Amino acid sequence: MAAKKKVTQETEVKPKLRIKLRAYDHKLIDKSARQIVEIALRYNAEVLGPVPLPIEIHKFTVNRSTFIHKDSREQFEMRIHKRFIDILNPNQRVIDALKSLTLPAGVDIAIKSMF
């Protein structure tokens, strides 16, 4: 019988930056993601994304009246849009440009380096 040979593949771990964006307005988050991708491409870094993540929806139900009319209620919701961008093999110029980046108010950014 033929013996099965195990093939070992050594995968090279490449450094990458993972950028997570969160915002209430989808137009602001798309504009910010486009700005980050343009900065990364300007310095010849490989970019994966922006990848849209599921929208986080928080719903609230509130009585319209304070004392009576319990059947009369209002419903509100808050939508949080999320994206992430991976930058493969970032150089120091890309990191410095991302640190000095100014994003509009309402956009939360988290940069994590993975080596």
C-alpha cells in the first residue's frame, strides 16, 4: 500500500494593521474608510477592505405619556455601522500618516497591529 506523505507548508506571518471603524452615519464611515485606503495606497501598502460588518441595532420603546395611556408608545432605534480595513506589510510612513489622520466627529477608530 502507498503511504500517505504529509506535506508541511510553512506560512510566513506577515505584519498587518487592522483598523476598525464605528459610526452612526454610514456616509461618514464610508468617507473615512476611503480616506484611510487612499493614504495606505499612497505609500504602496497592500490593502484589504473596507469590509462592512453587520449593523448593530439598539431598539428602545418609551411610553408617550407619563401616567396613563400605556398603550401609546414610541419606538426609537440606534444603528451603529462598522467597517474594518487590513493593511498588509505597513511601513513606518503609513503608520505615521495614520496617526496624524483627522477623522470627522462621530467616527470611532481603533488601530491594532498584528505580527
